[in-house]
Amino acid sequence: MVLATAIKKQVIKDYQRSETDSGSSEVQIALLTSRINELTEHLKTHKADHHCRRGLVLMVGRRNRLLRYLQRTERTKYLEIIGRLGLRK
């Protein structure tokens, strides 16, 4: 599932560090979280869609790696992002 362009731009705008930032760890984590949430809703109705489920597992792993990196390098940013996204870490 691909995020709509308007939703993606809004997420980038909400989580960017500066005006030209579109790829920082915070933005990547926020984009992955919104995609994960959409896929989770999709899989609630389509339980046998194993291809999407594999994609979901890969996205969760990628988000966890980014969160570990952020926790290691910038602890305050890590705490802020998990608070804003409502992640249980």
C-alpha cells in the first residue's frame, strides 16, 4: 500500500527538522509508522494476504532499526518521536 501524496507531504511537514528536511530519521520513522498503520487496517479485513504481511514485518523491522539508531545517537529526539507517535518503547 502506498501512502497518498497529500498524507505523505503532511507527515513530512509535521516531523521535519528544517524547511528542506525530507529524509531525517524522524521523518522516516513517521512515514513508516503511517504505512504500518494502513497495512494493519488492511490486514484486519484481508487475513489471508500473506504478501502484505511480509511487507509489514519488514517495515516494522526497518522502523525498529531506525529507532535503535535514534536512541543511540540522540536520546531526546528518540523520546520525543515515540511520544508523538504513541509507540510503546
